[in-house]
Amino acid sequence: MARYTEASCRLCRREGAKLFLKGERCLTPKCAFERRGYIPGQHGQSIRRKFSDYGVQLREKQKTKRIYGVFEKPFRKAFDRAVRQKGIAGENLLRLLESRLDNIVYRLGFAPSRKIARQLVRHGHFVVNDRKVDIPSYLVKPGDVVRVRDKSQRLEVIHASLRGMGKGRELPWLTLDKTTLSGSMLELPKRKDIPTPVQEQLIVELYSK
């Protein structure tokens, strides 16, 4: 499977916005976007950001994919599924992305970033309804309980992430029990409760051409 192996901060600089790909580090002065907010590359400082309507829509799609760490094929698959569902396609797309197991692990605070959350899931450190799941794209449903496996309860990366979890990660559609290292989805999230700074309608317009 293809994966991005270059510096994560280059993606934030390319999109001209903080994508919080490194978790808490993005809130410190060490954040590369704070020090070099221009487009990466030799001529990055001299490039003027001016996009056509198509360019604006494309950048919004790319930004969303990079925030959630999803490549084009699964992203388009999620969009096609969102269109078939009742409701607003853009909001349905965000709900599907938020329901991914790797995102739930991140939102609950078990990992400082989605990238690390994907690694933890792939290595089999979590169970859903007491069943081991190692597929990051697994869709968690309302009522499902996500828990750290018994053998993984002492992982320092999980405890460090929980200690550093700020108020901004607490969401009304999720509940967390730190004593049992478990959490569950109470309901599908409403758009106002998804703290992802994207304009999903632009993605719908791009794919609808």
C-alpha cells in the first residue's frame, strides 16, 4: 500500500493551514508552519497563492484527505457512499471519515495524532466490542465500544496521549472512560460537532463535475 514518507509539516505548508498532523507539537513554537508558513520548495517564498474555482475545490479536497490521512481511492469510495445516503452529501462524507476507527482512536485521546492512531490500530492494540480489529478504515457505529487490548494497557504512548489531551479533543458524540481505557460513539456526529476546518461543499462540487 502506498504511503506518504516525507515530512508531515510540508503538507501543512502546501495547504497554507495547520492540519495538526503531529498532534500537540503543532501547538508549540516548534511547529514548522509557524516558522515557515510559505509553500515548500526552492521558490516557495515567491509563489503567490491564486487559484481558479477548480483549484480552490481541489485544494479543499487535498486538505481534507491529508487531515484524515486517506488516499484518493478510499476517499472517493467514501464520497460515493456519502452521496447514496440520505441527507447532505458533504456532511455525510465527514461523518464517514470521523467514524473510521483510526480517527475514533485519535478523537478519544488514545493517540496524539491520526498517523500514530493508524499505527496502533494496525498493530492490533484495540478491540471493538471485545473483538480485535486492526483495520484503520473500519467504521465504528453508534453504541460500539472501542477499548485498548488487555496486553496493550501499559503502552506509554497511549497514557502520554491521554495525559496531554486538551479540552479541544472532548466531543459530545463520544464518551471516554480513562479507568478502563475504553470509549464509545454515542451517536453519529452533527456537522457543528466536527472540529474539522474544511468546506465540504467544495469537495461535492469538485466530484460533481
